Amino acid sequence: MKQQYIKGIPFCSLEYKQVVHILKDWLSEKNEKPRFIVTANPEIVMSAKETASESVHFKNILLSADIITADGIGIILGSKILNGQLKERVTGADLTYDLIEYCNQNSYRVFLFGAAPENNEKAIKNLKINYPHAIFQGQHGFIGKEQIEEVKDQIKQFQPHLLLVGLGSPKQEMFIYDNLQELNVPLSIGIGGMIDIISGNVKRAPKVMRDTGTEWLYRLVTQPKRIKRQLVLPKFLLSVIADRVRKTAN
Ligand code: UDP
């Protein structure tokens, strides 16, 4: 698979349609092996770049993924700075809807783990209405450590084809990594706040903003608390520019 490294993270450089094609194949190969997809934004890249042991562990988790996609305009800009080949975003949000649609066409089972209880319930309710042929089960994400085993049992019994984990990073990637073999789900993806969006309680940016790469601005205006998190973007770009300068100097 074509890849481009940005700050040590190997991004898949295929176009969106090609990635969806591969993921659909993986979903169908029920007994092949469990696969793990990461949709990474600059925040994820930056939290895997430090030398502290948690960062190193997180980076190893990312490197174990079957595909890492460019989730966000920041990664595409980073690729441009490095003269790389990443052309378009392959976001968790778009993948979530396309894969659920595919599960609907094939009457597959989909498990949603994460978000506040009312959002998880409402998301499941909406999905059941909009994708009547797929089979959904949900579990909210505000549980204690002692309940993790119960959630795992729930997932194992349900035997989903697709596991969507919306606990935020790095929690969601850690959960998938730690339990990948045991849960043995064909395809697992960390989807951040998507369950809130599916529930209808949080709105996604208008299409024009998504298409122009300004979704981050919408999120900033509607959720000003994110300012601290979004400051990672300029830090990420500066850090990539520094890499580029070093590369040119060598
Ligand atoms: N969340 C959760 N359990 C937790 C912490 C967070 O289920 O212990 C959920 C939270 O309710 C939200 C999602 O994880 O639905 C994280 O959303 P965020 O906006 O941080 O993710 P992003 O889309 O930015 O990756």
C-alpha cells in the first residue's frame, strides 16, 4: 500500500474511494483477521511524537494499525510542505457513514461504543431508522475500569462486523489495540465524537466548510473550549516545516 511518512507516522496515500474499497473487502472477509483503522489528525500525530513512555506506547499502537488515514486538512498541508503525495482527506466521519451504509446493504452487525448515555442511545435509534437492514447495538463510553470486561463480553456476544469506538484519542485507539485479538471483529475504527453527531445532538460543519477544509473553524466557533486542542495545528505545521528544512539542508 502506498504510504507517506509524516513525523514518523505512515499515512496511506490512496484516495478516499480506494480506501473505502479496501475497508469493504476487509469487512467481508469475516474470518480472515481483525483489522484496526486509525484516522489521524495533527493532534494524534503530535501526541505520538514525544519521548515520554505514554507517547512511545501510543506511537506503537498507531504503527500497529492496518491503515492510517489523513483525517483533516492539517495532515494534507503537512504532506504538501513535505512535497508528499497525500491528496485528499479520508476522514473518520465520512468513513463512518460509508461503512454503515455498506453494513446496511449486507445486513451486517455494527457496535457503537462511546459517548454519553443519551447520545449513544439516540445514535442507535437514528441508525436503526436510517439503516433498517443493518443490526446495531450500543454501549455508552462513561464507564469505570471495572466495567470494561462486561463491555467486552457484550461485544463478543454480539459479534459485530464493524466496531466503532468513540471514546476520543488516545482512549479509543488503546481500547481497540488492547482487545483486537480477543474481540476478533473484522474492522474496528476510532471515530472520536461521531456518535454525538449521529445522535443529532452535535452538528457537523456545513458541507461547504467540510469541502473547503475549514471544518476546524466551525468546530472552534461552535465549541470554543477546543481552542487549546486546536493550537496543536500550528505547532504541527511548524514542526513539519522544520523537518522539511532539515531534509533540504542534508
Ligand atoms: N467520551 C467517552 N468516554 C470518555 C471520554 C469521552 O465516551 O471517557 C466520548 C465523548 O462523549 C465524545 C468522544 O468521546 O463523544 C470524544 O469526542 P471528541 O470531540 O474529543 O473527539 P474528536 O472528534 O475530536 O476526535
